[in-house]
Amino acid sequence: MPRAIACWRWAVNTRNTLRTIRAETTLENNKMSTHLSTEQLLHAYQVMRTIRAFEERLHVEFATGEIPGFVHLYAGEEASAAGVMAHLRDSDCIASNHRGHGHCIAKGVDVHGMMAEIYGKKTGVCGGKGGSMHIADLEKGMLGANGIVGAGAPLVAGAALAAKLKGTDDVAVVFFGDGGSNEGAVFEAMNLAAIMNLPCIFVAENNGYAEATASNWSVACDHIADRAAGFGMPGVTIDGYDFFAVHEAAGAAIERARSGQGPSLVEVKLTRYYGHFEGDAQTYRAPDEVKNLRETRDCLMQFRQRTTRAGLLSEAQLDQVDAQVEDLIEDSVRRAKSDPKPQPADLLSDVYVSY
Ligand SMILES: Cc1ncc(C[n+]2csc(CCOP(=O)(O)OP(=O)(O)O)c2C)c(N)n1
Ligand SMILES: [Mg+2]
């Protein structure tokens, strides 16, 4: 089948599948069908709840002045990280941006090590030398958060090329924002991935703003996903408040990449609950914008309502996850605060890679 037709068919099929999911998961009829097991559903909820609790606690702790550097919170966007990462294994690589905590947690990076890293402590996953914007854990396939907007895309193209040359069926996923979607590095990586038929997935998390600039002002087309056509790859736009929609679309794109059919672009539409960075006064947002979205669209709220009303999970099971996550976050903050700082001599280690 010619490539353009194959791409178009994939996009149409994905859209149809998503329409089906939305119809089946409407709250009005309380019906829902999913092929996910109880264990997988609980894991998805646990990932989303951990990200939310981690970020909400950081919001409080950052205000005390104890955390060095900048912090960009991911709260509100949890369904994207959880929905994509549910399909990945440790040997699959991801690269993130400055808003990377959620991607790290969903990829399985240790929460204690992350909290210590953000506090700049020696026990952090990068020895306290990276901080919030440079958390990386190669054993988990987390190539790194990244302070340079759009810079994860070429890294992921490289990881996908490595997987292809080694003959594994690993895939590589990059997360970038609506702002990042305008970067030349992202276009170059998408072009390379298409030319070389690399197992790459480009996930554009469109939260409506790049710093204070609204995406409907800065992005020249209606949907970031539409840009995929320019690279001959499929693109789809997904409701990022809906874990199941993200899970389905990401699953199709990842399966496509794993089976050697090449890259895809998945645009996930969502919002961030906090400012661009901690301390942002957000004067560019309508007063009730976040409040309304939290009350009507929140991904955790929707997940709980749908799974309990459909009899897939019980309130008690979900409450138990909430309690476990609360303990984990409490413990991680307590430990991070009392852990030792790196010493001056630590500056001389981790400079070069040891082969
Ligand atoms: C190459 C580059 N240009 C500009 C910046 C400054 N900057 C940091 S974050 C950001 C906005 C990114 O917005 P988006 O990609 O939509 O991600 P979001 O913050 O919304 O998650 C900008 C312009 C940067 N860090 N790197
Ligand atoms: Mg954005």
C-alpha cells in the first residue's frame, strides 16, 4: 500500500477508535469497555495520582525557598504521561522537556531519587547535580528532562536509530509542548525519522501556552497534529484529559513504530494547573480558567468516575492508592530534606561517560 494512503488510513482508524472510546465512556450512560486488567487500571491511577501528589507537594515546598533552581509543574497533564508510558518498557527510551517530572515518574524513575534530585541532594538520581530540569535515568530509558525547548526530539531520533541498527523492537518517544512544536530541531527530527523510517513517536503536549504566549496565537495551524502530513507520517489530536483516549492513540502509534512502520505524531490537548514556572503570576489567563477545567475535566476525577461507575474498580481500591501515594510523597520529602548535599569534590565525577 502506498505510504501516504497507509498514513491516512491509520489516522482515520485511530480517530474512529477514539470516537468509539468516547462514546463508550460517556458518564451519562455509565458504560465503559476496556481491555485493561484491574492491575493495569490500578497502575495507571497510581501513576497519575503519584504525579499529582508529587507536583502539589512541590508547589507548597517550593514556596518555602528550600528548593534551588526553577521548577515547572506538570499537574493537570498526568493522563498524557500515564497513557503513553503504559505501553513502554525500560528498554524503550523517552526524552522530555523542562516540564519533566510526570514523564520521569510514569517511566518508573524512583520517586525518592527524584525528590532528592530536585532538592539538590547527593542521593538524587543524578547526584543532586541536575535538579528538576535535568533528571535522567538511563536504566529506566529516561534520556533526560531538558531545559532547551525542542532539544529532546533529535535525541530520540538518535535513540530510535540505535534501536533500528541493533535490530531490537524498541521505540523512542519525545514529549514536547506547543511552544516546542515550533522549534526547527523538532521539524528536523521528524523529517529524519520519516526519511529513515525510525521507531519514533512525537508527542506534542499542547497545554495552550508557551510561557505566556497562547498556542492559538503562536501555532500557525489549527492542530499541531496536522503538521505530520508535511512529513508523510500520521498525526492525530487527542483529548488529554481522557486517559483512555491517550492510551488508545499512543498504543496505536507505538505498535506502529515497534512493528517497523515508522514514526507518528500524537498531539495531546490538555492544560497545566500551575504557572509556567513556580512563581508565575499567570496574568495572561482568565481568572476562572484553571478552576473550571479542574472541576469539569480533571483526568483523575474522570478516571475515578468512569472506572467505578462501570464497576471496574471500587472507591476503596482507589482510596487505598491515594493513601499509599500520600505516604510515599511525605516520606520522599522528609528524606530529601535531611539527605546530604554533594561535596565540592563531586564536581569532578560524572563529567565523562565511562565505557
Ligand atoms: C530553545 C529555547 N528557546 C526558548 C527557551 C525559553 N523557554 C523555556 S520554556 C519555554 C516555553 C515552552 O512552551 P511549551 O513548549 O509549550 O511547553 P510548556 O511550558 O507549555 O510545557 C520557553 C520559550 C528555551 N528554554 N529554549
Ligand atoms: Mg505549552
